Amino acid sequence: MIAYQNGDEAALERIYLLLKPALYSFIFRYTRDEQLSIDIVQDTFVKLQRYKHNYSRSNGKLKSYLFQIAYRLMITKLNRRKKLRSLLPFLTPVEPEDFQHSDRMTIRDAIAKLPDIQRAVILLSYYHDMPQEEIANVLGIPKGTVKSRLHTAIKKLKEELEEDEYESRSLS
């Protein structure tokens, strides 16, 4: 790690190859979600790159430091998913068999009807698991604007999907 902190980019690759399997194994055993585990491992190393000078050997081993980062990222993502499932269960990433094809199409259509600025916020938040601050950076808007667009988009989606559900029950 010291070599990497001193500018040796190849050292990061060696760290990655050495610790990636252990990190992935830990996260996967905890979550049983392959894609989430891959994402968290990637995010862990991105965070290490971004904050490489924050690591100090006096604070413990590099392996422990990376596990700490990965664990915190995992808990944050799992808590966000839990919150999203309670608010809008149809927007959280799901297995294909969890929804019928027609339900997925209805959700996709409802999202497509949103104005572009709201659609971008919904997609980045729910499908790409980005925190609001990161969405603000991606879209080049204030975090408060992200919050208001997200709130408005959720409200519109709920209305649209409740309307579709009502219509489908009326036709039955």
C-alpha cells in the first residue's frame, strides 16, 4: 500500500488481485447476491483509489481497512434497498421471476412516461443504486433538486401504477 500511496499504480493491481477474492467471498456469503457483491468489491477499490492517502499502517492492516470499507458500503446499500422496497417495491432490482412480464412492461412504461429530468433521477437512484449526492454530481444539479425530483417522480409513478391497477381490475 505504501508503494501505491507513493505513486506505483501497479501496486494497486497487486492489492486488488490479492484481496478481491476474500472481499467478494465475504460480501457474497453475507448477501447471497452476486451482482451486489461484485458492485461492492468494485466500489471498495474505487474508494481506496479516491482516499488512498487516508490509509495509515498505524490504524491496522490493509485487509482490515478494505473489509471495513466493504462492510460499510454493503450495509448502506442493503439499508437503502430495504427502504426502497417499503416505499416502492416495484422499483427495486428484482429477479425476473418475481414479476410477470406484463408487470415489468407496465413499470417500464410508467417510468418512460416521466419527464426526462425525473426519469434520470429514478433510474440512477433505483436501478443504479446511487446516493442522492452522487446523482447530483452526475446530473450537475444541487442535492435538493435531486430530492424534489425524486419525490415528484415517485408520486407520479404511484399514481400511474395505481391507475393501471384499477383499470386492469375493472376489465376483469
